[in-house]
Amino acid sequence: MRIRVEGTETEVAAAVEKIATVLEVQETSRFYANRGASALGRVYLTVAPPAPGSPVRAEAERADTKRALPAADRKEIR
């Protein structure tokens, strides 16, 4: 499978690390900066499902409970 991960270089690196905990990352492209003055860019991954019997670790957030709102003076981006 091919996956495109888009964001800042730091965000993309963190996302690739997280993806590697769930899928087997076979190949990672270099970071391609977006056109213009954008700070964003992208990386292309070639991934495969994990080998049978190998442990899979992933973090999750409960969707059935309400999240606390951030303080009024703090912006939270998710």
C-alpha cells in the first residue's frame, strides 16, 4: 500500500513513527516541500500489514466519553 503523510516536517516524522508501530513500513520517501511559501510538505510511505503473529501496539482515545474543553486562552488543534 502507498500512504501520503502531509504536514510540517516535524509532524510528518512523528506520524511516520506512529504508523510504523501498526504497519510494516517498507520504504519512506524524502520530505517534499509544498509549493510556494508553505511550511507544509509530504512523505510517501510503502507499507504492508504486520507479519502474522507479530504484536501490534497502537494508542487509542475513547470516543464514548466527552473530552474536556481546553482553557479559553489556549487553542487545541486535533
